[in-house]
Amino acid sequence: MTQGTYLPRGLLLGSLLVLAGCVAPVRPAAPERWLDPSMAVMLAAAAGPGRGVDGVFALTVRASGSDRGQLYLNSERDYRNPRNLSIALTPQAQQELAERLGQQPLRSLHGRLIRVQGQARLVRIDFTHRDGQPSGSYYYQTQVRVERASQLQWD
């Protein structure tokens, strides 16, 4: 290279940082204020077990299931998929939603885009033997607990 055709790395980096500071921040449109399942999973993992991240989470209900009185609406067909975001509806929320929808939430919300206000957190799911005893194996699932139907919106 000939003299004067390049900038020292420090000067180049400093110039880029100054220019980056001059760029006006882009404000997201309203739908982008919602966190999609992948962002919810990533933020909940960063927060760690026992903590969570507050927000409004948007997902398409691709699968559902129930266990011990809870109803789960899942963003993935396989609820064990690490990218899955599960919406855990308490019995109270289920009843309120059934009244609001005029039918059971499972029938009404499957395949729909929903928005849920709450806290995404990691929940430990223990694998059990056939006798119901814990096997010692487990995984973490990202869940948003819904206690009131007012936490949930849809188009």
C-alpha cells in the first residue's frame, strides 16, 4: 500500500463510533413492540431460572394441551422444542376466556395470532417414570402465566 491510502485501525474505529452516534434511533412500529417467541425464549434464558422478563408477547397458537388444570397454548407444534413459548392459562383465566369467546379457548384460539401481557420465565419440567416419580432428568420451558383473560388479546 502507498502512504496515505489507509487509516490506522484506532482512527477508523473511532470514526465509525462517532458516525454511529449521529444516526437517529429508529422507532419501531406498534407491532414490533411485541416480543416474538424466539426473543421471549432468549430473554428468559438470559434472566435465568427464578427470574423473568415482563412484556407483551405475540405468537400464533400452533398446539395446545392441558395438565393438572392448566391449559397451555404453544407457539410450536412440539411443546418440548427449545424455541417454544407456552402460555399457561389458569382455570380462572380459562373460564373468563370461555365466557368472552363463547366457547372453549382451545377451539377458538388454535391457529390465531394472540398477544399476551405477562412475564416470560423459565419453568423447570421434570421427566417422570411411569409410576409418577421424578426420573432426575428435566428441561426448562419458557412460559407466560395468564391468570386473567384480560392479559390476552387477538385479532
